[in-house]
Amino acid sequence: MKLLSQLRTSSFQLALLYMVVFATSVFLLLAFIYWRTAGFMTAQTDETIEAEIAGLAEQYRGRGINGLITIIRERVARDPNAKSIYLLTTDDFLKLAGNVETWPEGARSESGWINFTLNESVGWQGPQRLARARIFEVQGGLRLLVGRDVDELTNLKRVIETAINWGMGITLALALLGGFLMSRSTTKRIEVINNTSRRIMNGHLSLRIPTRGTEDDFDQLAENLNQMLDRIVYLMEGIRHVSDSIAHDLRTPLTRLRNQLENTLMSVDNDEAREQAGRAVAEADQLLATFNALLRIARLETRGNAADMKPVSLDELVSDACELYEALSEDKEQVFEQALDTQVLIEGDRDLLFQMVSNLIDNAIKYTPEKGVIRVSVQRDGTDSVFEVSDSGIGIPDDEKDQVFQRFYRVGKSRSLPGNGLGLSLVSAVAEIHQGRIELADHHPGEECPGLTVSIRIPAYNPVKKRIRATQADGPEGAGNGESKNAPSEASRA
């Protein structure tokens, strides 16, 4: 599987393209060498035959037909290995001289050159060979064939062709191996960048992409990305510091203003003035709740793993939260169902977990109409403990599920309802501290009111692993960076 994924990488595909170009270049080079070598040897053979023909023609002109027959017999006698081929016949193919007995079958060529096999069909007594010859007619109706044994030349061509084929095979194999090794090295560097980037996206903002000190392209890319991350973190911290400072600085005067309004509410006798003062107190309470939520989220995000982690019974905690909110659900005549497995333990901060569970149950009650259905469940699923809240309310559109954990973000259909858009941001921050993964899904897909199912998966408590972590001097990083969380780090529906 790992090999298949490497074959799909762009670096391997680039190496494969290079291999094709390189192999094509080698093939063209070897083909040119073969063409020049084989062509030169063939041309040299033809020139030798032409030279012999010229010599025989000179003898014929000087000594006549008898002289031509004599010189052919002399040459055959001087060549016991029969490297040269001769055959002189009458116009009805009756042999007059030569070292083959009969004319080769189908020996006709417009250019005069033929290729044939020396075997028993032409009266050849030796081992079978390949020959190349030229034929022409002599005055008086005689026919003359002059050729050369090209068996060695053919074998040499075959050796060259075999060498070229092996050379191409070795070239392709080496190019493929080189491409694989090159892409493997490149893939490793890219995978380091990808893994670090994924961990940074999951909340480890302090991580940086490692470099090798080679000052190559990958090191330059890593340094540029690290500088970009430093700048992003600096700007984020600046924005967070400003917003937290504003919330902190405004909370005190708002508290004093709220207290003064409350004192005014208690001191005035006019009903209209008391009503206006009451509305002002309510607005002040809403502002204070918003600022307190902002400061609480900021503290959670900055302290990370510093939460007080202890074994917590998730089913008991959820049961306490349900008992607190069940009366509110009854006021809206909602069906409030519970399915809580027992002995579902996690490691965490009980106060923070109670706040997370309460926010989700409160949201479900708030966004579910009267006589709707709300279901709360806790169960153990493998190595995870799962807390789930389902409702039959207005739900969240699919295109907004990735945004609802942002601060102050509210779904369009819920803007008319009370809330500040920070509830799910707080849920996200608490889940991140506890290595939780948040999943959002429609409870009744396709219906007008699809409802919402919020599932939070938190690793189940494992006392063995806890003891191992306690005995490690340089233990792993804490769970507060949210590597396993699926939902965005900040969002809100409430």
C-alpha cells in the first residue's frame, strides 16, 4: 500500500517522465549507432562484390567466355571456405562454372541484389549460411551471379541487436530504480513537511518544520513556511491579546454599571422606570456573560494541558447535567431521553467537562421546538468514550457545519434566538484539551427540521498508560493540542 502511494506521487511521476525521455534518447542513440554500423558493414560487403564483378568483367573483355570460366574456377579453388559465391549459367540456367549448382529460387530483383540461403536447394554442400549476391546478364545470353557469405555479418548484427535490447532493458531498469530512489528521498522530505503541517493545523502551533542545514530547495521552503507560521502566530496572539484585554477591561465597568442599575431598579417606584431598568440589567447580564465566555475560552486555549486531569465517570457527570436541565425541557413539553452506559471513565477536568456537556444539552433544548425530542447518550466504543446529544430542532446546514465552532458565528436560522455565538467555541476548547473529536450530523436527514446530533469522542481512561506517562521523565506531549479532533478549533452555534 505504501509502495502504491509512492507510485502516485508527483516526484515519482516526474522521475518516470525523465526515465521515458532518457530511455528514448538512449534508444535513438543506439539505433543510430546500429544503423551506421550495420549500414557500413553491408556497404562494405556490396563494395567487395562490386569489385569482384568489375574484375570478372575485365577478364571477360580480355579473354572472352572461356577466360571468364577459367578465372571463376581459379577463384573457387583459391577460396576453400567459399566466402565468395559464383555461378555462371547459360540462358536456360545450365551451370558453366561456380561453387553452387543451381540458381536460387525466386532470385529476381529489380536492383540486381538478392539475399538467399546457401543450402541443398542450390547444391551447397557445407553448413547452411546466408548470402548476398548480385546478378546480371553477360553478352551471349549468359547469366552470372556473384556474391558473398554474409552469415558472420548477420550474426554480428544479431549480437549488436541483442546488445541494444539488453542495453535498453538495463537502461530502463536503472532509470526506474533511480526514479524510485529519487522519488523516495523527495517523498520523505515532503512527508515530513506534511506531517508537521497536519500537527500544526491540529493545534500544535509551536511546532516548526525541521531543516537539514543543506540550504537546498526543501530547506528554503521549510524556512519560509516557518517564518510565515511565526508571523501568523504573532498576529493571532496580538489579536487574542487585544480582544482578551478589551473583555477584561470592560468587564469591571460593566459590573459596576449593572450593580448601579440593579440598585436603581430597587429604589424607584415608577413601574415604567422599573421595567426599563430591568431590561438594562438583563442587557448588562448578557454583555457580562459574553465577556466571561471570551475570557474563559482564552484561558482554556492558553493553559492547554495544564487542566486538572483526573479520572472522571462520564456517565455520572452527564446524569448530573441532565438532572439540572430536565426541568427546563419539561417546561417546553419536550421528550427528554437518556441512554447512559455505566462505568464509562475518562481522564479530564470535571468542571470543564460539566461545562461542555451543559452547553450542548442547553443548546439542544434551546433549538428544539415544543414537544420535540432530545436524546442524551453515553457509551464505550473501543478505546473511546462517546458522549452524544441528538435533537429534533432546526439543525445546521451542511455548508455551515465547518464554521459553527468559530467565535460569534451563528447559523442564519438561529439569529433571532438568544445567544452570543460562543457556546460551541467553549465546547471546542474543552474537547481539544481532552483530546476529543467533535462530529456533527443531521439527526433526521432530508426532513424540514433535520435536527442535530453532536458526538464527542474522548479516549477512555487507561490507568496503565497513565502510570507509564508518570514514570517517563521526558514524556510525550500532552493531549491539549487536539491532533485527533475533526471539527475546526473555534466555532459556535449557540
